[in-house]
Amino acid sequence: MPLKSFELVRVLFLSTIAFLFAFMWAPMLIQTLKKWKMGKSIRTALDAPVFAALHAKKQGTPTMGGILIWGTVLLLAIIFAAISPYLPLGSLLSHLNFLSRSETLLPLGALVASAIVGFVDDYFNVKKIGPKGGGLRMRHRVLVYTAIALVGAWWFRIKLDWDLLHVPFLGDFNIGMWYVPFFLLVIVATALSVNETDGLDGLAGGTLMTSFAAYAIISFSQGRYDLAVFCGVILGALLAFLWFNIHPAAFFMGDTGAMSLGVTLGIVAMLTNTAFVLPLIGLVFVLESLSVITQLFWKRILHKKLFRSAPFHHHLEAVGWPEPQIVMRLWVVSMVSAALGVAVVLLDAIL
């Protein structure tokens, strides 16, 4: 079998394994979260009147569902790395291991590290610890994102001696130590944007799914097969998560999912040197963040609201759009934008 065909089978096979594995243990996770009373705390009418009115019925729905995603990826990475040396040589099963130092060790480490911090934030929210019982402050989240991004920037700049930035259709540019702040900007902005998007049943899961699918294709086209498998495994786990998260959600992703997947998506973009295409692939995340930034500007400078509620998906709810309609239409936007992003990367490689 030709190498590319074999690697494609590997990506599809492991993505399917991830879906089935996550799907099987999801009910157990949901019941455990319910048993331990890990229900989401909805902000009060005093803090966010529009949001509270729209989402009061979701009070107490289990959160921390992101454990299903990163837990599946971590477990499969460990299991396959441990057993692959003992499987028959030359068979597909002997190539199940997708953990490699050059491609997947950094994004997997970032996924787990940020997931643990997100888990703590979710726990604080459930137990009403922190300012107004809402978990970590935004400044603390940004500090955490920055700390994780610094490790990634150090890995690229010092360990790999990498400072090359690719601009589609213009070429490669060595930017020296400016690579570090650029790396921080990409990771922090992506993490915050994904976090903002996680607000409706299935919204963050579906848009993340299209983004990681796009990066699975991009990684594969660059010959980064382990990274393509890594993105595929995340995709499979996200698909299983969505089965239980679509409206009405049995559980929410929580920061342990949104924070970790946002950080990881940014790192994958840097590994594939496609950071300038990331805003197109993750267009919905960009639009959600811009709506929050614009709302803050309007309130502080013009002393009035532009949107009834921000991020933008809550504004659409407030003006009467049904939640499933908002989610599915934004899924469509994410699919189109992700396809365009992949097309840009592939066309750039040809020209």
C-alpha cells in the first residue's frame, strides 16, 4: 500500500477508535458529574440580566464535559505508545502510536496542562469560589494562557531554533526573537476566542470540530502524519462529545474543554506554520471575540450597548433566534470558512 494511502487509513482508523472509545465512556462521565453535583452555575440577573433570563433553565447541568475529549486523547496516546512495540511488525496495529517528540508531544502536553487549569476554573465555578462565585478572573485566565504559551514559545525558539513565519503567497520570514511575542499572541487570542464561543449547546464543539478537521487535512498535506492523527483523534472525541452536547445538552464542555482545545488549536497552527490562515479557519471564533471587544468599546466610550448581549450568539438569542438555529447556522459558517482556509493553504503550497 502506498505510504499516503496507509497514513490516511491510519488517520481515519484512529479517529474512529477515538469516537467509539469516547462514546462508550461518556454516559459514565455524565453520571459521575451528576453524582458529584458538578452542575454549571449560571450568572445572576444582577450581573448579566439578558444571559440569566435566557439560560436560567440550564442551571445545574453538569459541566466539565471537556474531560471526555482531552481524557480520550491522553488515554489513547498513552495506551498506543505503550502497546505498539509489542504488536506485529508491518501491520496497521503496530503503527497506532501517534506520540512523537517532533509533532505531537508539545500539543498533547499543552492540551493536558491547560485542561487541568480549566478543570480548576470549572470547579471554582461549581462551588462558587472566586469573584462573585464565577471562578477565575479573566486576568488570571490570560496569565495562565500566557504561561502555557511561553513554554510553547520556548520549545519552538530555543529547543527547535525556530523563528520562521510563513505568510501565504508572500513567503517565509525570519523574525528572530519577535517570534516569541507573536507565538504568545496567537495562543492567547485563540484560547480566549474559543472560550467566548462556548456558550450554546453544541456551538463550541461543532466549530472546533471543523477547525481540527481542517488542520488534520493541512497536517496530512505537509507530511506531518502523527499530527494529522492527533487532530483526527481530537475530532473523533469531539464528535462523541457532540452526541451528548447538542440541544438539549446532557453536559457542557466547560473551561477544561474550551481552554485546552483553544490553546491546542493555536499550537497546531504554529506547528503547521499557518497562523495567518487560522483566523479564516476559525472565523466563528474571531467573530465571537470581535463582538465582545466591540461591546466593551461601545459601553466604555459611547456608554451604551451595541448588542443586547455579548458574545454575538447571545444577542441572536435575545432577538428571538432559537438556540439550535443559531448553532447550526454558525456550524455552516465554520464549515465554509474552514474549507476556504484549507484551500488557501493547499493553493499556497502549489504556487
